[in-house]
Amino acid sequence: MARPSRNLPNHEAGSTWPDERLDDAPSEVARQLALNLRTAMGRRSTRGVRAATGVDHTTVADILKGTTWPDLNTIARLEHGLGVDLWPAGVAREHQVEDDQG
């Protein structure tokens, strides 16, 4: 059975990606991960990140644009190569609490 299709992380944001908070918890996690990656890159280009991490520069660009869902292997390689934590811990749980209180 094929995996069901899902929206891209930036589907709610459009041109405001990744600068505006999203209501969808998974998309918000992806958004914050993209922001963390952008910060961790500093002045490096996507090709510079590729050299440091082994993650293809087009994948890095797609994460930054919100046009792909990065898998755990990709996130781990980015974190290891850049020497930072990118995963936004607690974001999905915070969304659940906010949804329950709303």
C-alpha cells in the first residue's frame, strides 16, 4: 500500500516561509528546523554545508525552502557535520497543549 500524500511543510506559509509560525504541528517543526539550519549555516552556502555534512546542496536548499520533509538520516548528518542540534525539541508537544486549551 502506498503511503498517503501529505502537504509540503510550507503549504500554509507560501511566501512567508519560514518566518511565520504555522498552525500545523508537523509543518511548524519543519519550519523551526529550517530556521535552525539557516542560523547554523551562518555565511556558508548550501554547497559549503554539503562539504561539511555530505548532504546534497539541493536537499539543503529544499529544507530551507520548505519543499521537502527531511528524514532522520539527513537531520543527523546535518547536525553532526554542523556540530549543532537542529531538531526543535518540544514543538509538536507544545502545539498539542495549545490545541487542547483552544
